[in-house]
Amino acid sequence: MGGTDEARREEARCEMSPRKLRKQQDIANAACAVFGREGYARASVDALAAAAGVSTRTLYNHFPGGKAQLFQAVVTWTSGEVRDAQLACLRATLDPKHPPRPEDLERDLVSLARGLIRLMAEYAYHFALVRHIHAEADHVPPEVLTAWHEAGPAPVGRALTEALARLADAGLLDLHDDAALAAGHFTALISHTITQFTHYGVLPLPTAEQDRLIRGGVSAFLRAYGTG
């Protein structure tokens, strides 16, 4: 038997039957739609159970922590999916083994930005949750906010920081000794206005306008951190 809480949780996961795992996934899938529509505060346990086609007792059997535990499970699961897609986009556009030529840097950063913004539409169910997280941060349990951050934004932020640091090592950027800050600026410049105008993808922008904002964000980033 494991001597730590994490070890005991891992043992419990290993002992869980495939049927129970499928039921948990079914409940989480249904809850994702409810939370994305209603938000955390407004979604009731009764509504979550009804959407999954189970009783509230069954929901609590699978998620003893109730709504908070279910929301954390949904957010962590969807964040993991988006994280993997974002990391794949980053690897595809800024290959660590082949840094871009100076004349191609802006093109590659624009390509990265387009890919990251495109994922907002491809994973609309996740970004509906993110929209509610930001709007209801004072109602969402702190442990849920931490789980979301560690499942998605934190590892993606670290990967982007490392990618920009490699570009700086290649002489393509001057990050002023703060790669993490530069990564935050890049993300904000390429996405903040778009997320505000579209409400996290709910009201898509015309392609030309979105591209103008992306290019403008990359251009501003390079004016602050470029070496050319």
C-alpha cells in the first residue's frame, strides 16, 4: 500500500473498473456542456446529473466532492487536451532543432500565433469553461483554479518561454534577461484583443480582421524584443 495520498489515489485509479471509468467519463462529458453553458456558480448538481442521465446519488458516488470535484475533473481533462494541441503547434512552428532564419522569424511567429488562435475555435467547449473561470474566479474553489493552471496554462507557458529563449540564444531575439515575461507579452499581444472581441471565440471575427490583429501583435512583439 502507498504511504502518501498521491500513492493511494493512484492505487484507487488502478483498481477502478473499466465500467466505472466509462461512467465517470460520461458524466464529465455531459457536465462539460452544462458548465460551458451555465458557468460554475449557476450549474446545479441536479442539472449536472440530469444532463448525464444519472441520479444525484450516482453522481456523488463517482464524484464525492460534488460540483467542485466534477468541475475540476472537467477543467483538468479539457485543459490537458488543449495543452497537448498547443504544444504540438509550438513544436511544429518553432522546431527546437532548426531555428528560423532572421528573415523568417516574423513569418514563423505569425504562423504560431495563427495556430494558437485557431485552437480557440477547435476547442470551443474548453474555452467556454475558461471564459466562466475568469468571470467567476471569486466563486470557483482555489484548488480548482490551481488544477486548471497546472494542467494547461503553466506547462504551455514554460514551453513558450523555452522556445523564445532558444531564439534569443540564436541571436534572433533580445529578451532583456526575462524570457518568461517576454512569453507573457507575446501571448497577450497576439490573443488579448481577439479573446476580448470574440468573447473567447463565441463571436468569431472576420478572417481578415483576425489576421490584422495577429500580425499587429507579432509586429509589436518584435519591436520590443527583436534584434533586427
